[in-house]
Amino acid sequence: MESSFASLVANEDSTQVKVEGDRVRLTLRAKGIAALAALIVYSCILAAYVAHEREKMLHIVHAVEFVHEDVEKLIKVNTSLTHAIVALQDLLNADEFGPRWGDMLLDVASFQPALSGLRERHPETGPAISRFEASLTEINQRKTRSGLIALRDSEQELAAQIEKLENAAEGYGEQLSQQYAALNRFITLFVTGMNLFGLVAFGTGATWFFTRLAADVKRLEERSLAVAGGYRGAPMEITRNDELGRMMNAVNRMQRELGLRERQQELSRQQRFHQEKMAAVGSLASAVAHEVGNPINSISGIAQHTIDAIRTQHREDDRTLRENAELTLRQTERIAAIVRHLTDLTAPRSPNPELLDVNELVQTTCSFIRYDKRFRHIDLIIDAQRDLPAVRAVADHLTQVLMNLLINAADAIDGLESRRPTIRVSTRRADGEILLLVSDNGQGMDPAVLAHTFEENFTTKPAGKGRGIGLYLCKTLIEEIGGRIDLESTADQGTVARIHLPSEYAPHERGVT
């Protein structure tokens, strides 16, 4: 069994991916690679998304750095501008401009170069810077108090605007910092959640896969043991498309092959049993014929001599003696006919197909089976059409089929009281075939039972009277010679079995009658 199973598995395709019709077969290795590829793709998508979000964080960091740099420059300009305003106010408070004029110009010169960069970064400071530069130009041309006041006012206006820019930049920097912190928390939670989801999904899928795999392996193991133990029922359902599915299919094929071989062995055993039984009966019949032949001949000769003597003497008182002698002669002829039928039916025949006269075979078989006690109260009628073509078949097989059908008909009639039990055996020529019909007026069968009659091991007989092999054997033997058999039955009316035999040739064509 192991070698048969291994050969069945070895015959399967060993490729990883196999297309059968519209179905794609994946091996376990291919499924593992697919699962790993799915995990890698999932990880790559997650990594790409995280990288995209981190790129956003990097932009925020650069923006924060730019804001901090801008705030530092604003503070530096604002500090220098504040010193210049204080120096200018001290100058306005002094009685004369001379000693402190140079200090004031130095303070202004300390932040004046930074104004061009401030104007580029913050164009909204352009008007204030222009007014400051105009006031400074006027002071340089004319040193008047009114010019100094105008310069101070322009410096204070510019300082106030720079302070607003500082506050706005610091607020924007705080906002960017909050965005950075929120995005960082989101990425952390998202990555944690997606990793957890991936682990749960992959773990659940792996658990489901291996649980199902273990269940299928156990089911395959149980079925293999059952098949080894003789199970021949319905095949195992194949629910997979991988190596395990092929093994399930191999077990089913092994079960079918074993069942077929067992059926063939059973059929062969039945045929051998029938042949051995008929051979034993034939041997017994030959011995009986040999033993009783001489006494029967002697009795028959004496009875015939007595009849002849009485007839020649014409004596009236010899009437009773003559009747007894005639009765003795008829009984001896009956015994001789029984022995002759038994010898003819059980005579050794060729195990190979040969040309047969169906009518002769029917007559011989029915004559023999009449002696069965089941047929004592049954009208067995033979309705044979003359001049039928010969058929090529194994004589023992056809005899066995006819005997099985006759015995089944007798069992179906058993206990019939509403009408006279009758079995009719007919032969007909129809559409190039020879029809052999066995009909009875017994119990019949309903459609549900009729649909299963030719199945192996199906029987409606009680335990001990049938094994369900008879009709299955009949169907097998008839199909071996290219024929077919079918049943027609009606409950409480009877059954007709039709055997369709291929005709070898027509009598008028070859001169065979």
C-alpha cells in the first residue's frame, strides 16, 4: 500500500504553481513565499509612509531653525536700534550736540547694514526703513533738533515694527514646535499601531493556516488508516490545492484502485466458485449417471419387454400389468432426462468466448433450475423466438447471469398469494441485438430501490439470503461481452430484466440455425 501511495504521489506534477482548468494550484512553499512577500510589501509600504511623514518633520525642523535665525537677527537689530534711540534721546536732552554727535552716529552705523537684509526678509518694514534713511540723510545735511526728533520718531517706529515681527516669529516658531511634537506623536502611535496590527494579522493568518493544515493532515491520516482497514465509502473531500491536496487525491485514487481490485477479485472468486460448484455437480452427476445408468437401462428394458409381450398376447387380464410397465418406463425415462440435463449443464465448457445458441442455453438452464425447490409452485414459461442469430459469449458466464436472474425472480415471487406465481423467459431479435428477457409478477420495486439495484453490495433481501453481488456481477459479465442489462419494475406488479446481447451474425447470412 505504501508503494502504491508513493507511486500515486510521484505521478503528480512537482512544479510549485500548476494550472488545472481555471484553478491555480499553489504549493506550500509557494504559499510561504507569498506570505513572506506580503509581509515584506506591508513593511515597505509602512516604511515609505513613515519616511514621508519624517520628511514633513524635517521640513518643520528647517522652518523652526529659519525662524530662530530670523528672531536672533531681529533681536540683534532691535537691540542696536534701542541703543541708538537711547543715545539719540541723550543727545536731544543735552545742551549742545558736539560731544555726543559722534556716539549717536556710531550707534546708528552699528545696525544700519542689517536693514537691507531686514527689508529682504520682511518687505513690510520697507516704508519704515525708508523713512529712517530719509531722516538720517537730512540730519547728515543739517544738524537741527527737529531733524533729530524726526530721526528718533522713525527709529521708534522701526523698533516697534521689529518687536511685532519678533513676537510673530516667536509665535510661529511655537506653532511649528507644536506641529512637530504632534506629528512625532502621530508617527509613534501610527507605527506602533500598524506594527501591532501587522503582528496580529500575520499571527492570526499563520494560526489559521497551520490549524487548518494540522486538521487536514489529521483527516488525511485518519482516512489513510481507514482505507488500509477496508473503508471503501465516499471519497474524501479535497479542500486544498497544494501538496496536501494532491496527497488527498492520491488517497482517493488509492481507495478507488483498491476497491476496483477487490471488486475484480470478488467477481473472479464468484466465477471460480460457480465454476467449481458446477464442476462438482457435474462430477457428481457423471458418477450418478454411471451408477444408475445400468439399473435404469435394465428396468427400462424389462418394462419395454413386458409391454411388448402383453401387446402380442392380447390378454384382457394383463391391462393392469401393462399400465404398470408403461408407468415404470415413463419414470425411468424421466430419471434419464434429469441425469442428462444435469450432465449437459455441468459439462466442462471453454472459458473463452464462443458462438452460442441462446435458445439452447435458456432451455438447458431452465430445465436444470426447475428442480430447485423454490420453483415447485412457480409457472416457468419459456417463450423463445426461433432461428435467432448466434452470440459470442462465455457459456458459463451467460448461464450464471440467467440463473441469478431466475433466482432473484423466484425470491421476489416468494409468498405471493394474490395471483399465480409466474416467471417468463423470452428471447427476441430487435435492432441487430438479441434480447433475453426474464419477467416475473412478483413484488416489484419502487423507483428509489430500482435506482440502486446494480450497485455493489446493495440488497433488499434479509441477512443471510443475499450479499448484493448478484446483479452487480450480472452487469459486469454482460458488459464484458459488449452487451448491457437494464431493469423495469413496478411495485406490486413485477419486474422485467432485459439483457441486450450483440448478435454475431444472422442465420440467413451464414447458414446457421
